[in-house]
Amino acid sequence: MDEEAISTNPKPFVFVLMPFDSSFDDIYKFGIKGAAQDAGAYAERIDEQIFTKGFSTGSSIKSTKLM
């Protein structure tokens, strides 16, 4: 039985900067986010993140591997 090894290493982060308009949802979900998952990365729009204080795109940009 072949078992795929599960890594505990964090996935590379893809910073996504695009309009938060519903007309872009399919492009993001099936194009950008899906492609990132297929490549072993993690994509997230700023509107999907939870903030307890203000947010800064600077910290997201600094942690990204692909923009």
C-alpha cells in the first residue's frame, strides 16, 4: 500500500492582490487558488484573513514566495 508522506513544513504563500468583486470569485477560486494548491502552495486574499487589529499588506508581501 502506497502512502503519501505528509509534510509538516509550511507551504509557500502566494499573495493575491485583486478586486474583491464577486465577478472575480471564479478566477480566484478556480484559477489562482486552485493553481497554487496544485503547485503545493497556499493562496489567500486579504478578505479571507481574520484580523484582531488592523491589517498590513506589507507583512503579507514579506511572507510571500510568489506574487
